[in-house]
Amino acid sequence: MIRIDKLSKKYDKDYVLNDLCCSIKDNSIYGLVGANGSGKSTLLRIIMGIYEADKGIISVDDESVYDNEVIKQKMVFIPDDLFFYPSYTLLDTAKYYESMYRNFDMNYLKELASTFNLELNKKISTFSKGMKRQCAIICAIATNADYMFFDETFDGLDPVIRNTMKKVLIKQMNKKNTTIVMTSHNLRELEDICDNLGLLYKGGILFESEIDTLKTNMVKVQISLDRDFGEDDFKDFDILNFKKQGSVATIIIKDFDDKNRKRLEKMNPIILDYLTLTLEEVFIYEMEALGYEFNKFI
């Protein structure tokens, strides 16, 4: 398990991370969302022990990470700014990873390369941006590390490759009880793969929740009554947003349950529809409830 408590990091006089607190459960996929420059990459590098925090506590499996070779053997990190040795082929790069990770599975690496049509003996420098990203990710997966960190995970991947890569990552998590942390500035990229999401803003986790809880905890209701009505008629509900156009109101209700449903039905509505919210809509309304504009974060 990854535990972070009051973690801070600054460059010169400016804090990139400031009193950040977070915990990431084992055998899960955690998505870290935030605008460019919000500190996502810095956080991953501190978790990996590449950077040293200025203050605060960070532990993996209850051990300090920085300058800890035993823990680092359990972790692999693929940065946003990829680097490959100019003359290396994919097979050369795989052998390099194999020299560092005792559980590296070369046969699985070759299987993944075949799945993504990546030539083992071709120089990576001749590959496209998306193919280079695929090479990096499959090398990381083949390490069989307990903790995998991917910065801007799907950058440069087309939709078909992206979906296939997501399936491979989920398979790895289920097969090896792997904990995966991935960042993105695009919430939609992470919606269908992550168990938990955290929104990074001004050096801290502003909002965090399990995705299933987020999606089942909130509902969009469209309702019309046979009389004039307004938001006050729904004061017994936990309303995040109320809009009315003509005789139909669209209401975002939090903590929606069967009691709320029966309460709405007792109003004898002319129209009563329940609509599913996208994860982006959930975040928008949660941010509005906290007094923020969602577009400032993503």
C-alpha cells in the first residue's frame, strides 16, 4: 500500500506539492487527474524515490522509498518524456529491463510485442510516437513489478491501441495483484479503467473518490409537475444543481436512494426520467459544490 502524509516539494520558492495526503490501495488502478503543471509528474517521481520530498512522509509497503533499493525493485515508472538509447531495438531495451528486474518475463514481452505488432529487432528511434509509448509500457508490464506508474499513460495511442492496452493492464493487475497509478490531464482517458480517481490542484488532492461510488451516488433527474414549481419544492433532497426550462426541471441529486425515488413519485409528476451521468459530469457538479470551476483543473 502507498501512504502519503503531508508531502511537500518546492522548486526554488514555489511549492509544486504542498501538504498532500493520499493513500493508494493494493491491487487497484488509481488515476491522478490534473492540468499540465499541477504536479502529477513530480508526485510520481517522489513515490518512485527519484526526487526527495522537502517534508512529509511517503511509504510503500510501510517502508520509506527514497534511497531504498529493495522497495525500488518492486516499482517501475514510465515517464511522460520517454527516453530510449538511440541504437537500441525493442529487444535491446527489454534486455536492459531484464538486467534490472529479477522477475522480468521475456517470453511475455515477446507475446505483447506480437500483440501490438512491434518488431523486436527494429530500432526504437525509427518508431512513431505511439509505438514508442507502446514499447515503454509493455517493457514495464513485463517486469512484473508490484507497483507500476505511468505518466500520461495513453499519450499518442490511437483509440484501438488504447483500448487494447487498457485490457492488458487490467489483466496484469488481476493476474499479479499489481497496483497501477496513472496520470492524465484527460478525465475520459481514465474513466473506464480506474478504481479510484484523485484530482490534483495547487499541490494537493482536492477531490478523491472511488469511481463506482461516484457514479452510483449521484443521479440526473428530469421532472415536470402539473403545477408551477421551483427549487424550494425539492429542499428535502441533496441538490447539487437545479435548472428549469419551461415546465421541465433538470436536477442533479446527490446521495440518491430508494427513499428519494419514492419521494419524487409521491409528487405525481407528469414527467419523471432518471439519466446516467458521465464521470466528467460527476466531477463538474462535485467541483461546483466545492465552489470551483471544473474547467480550471482539466
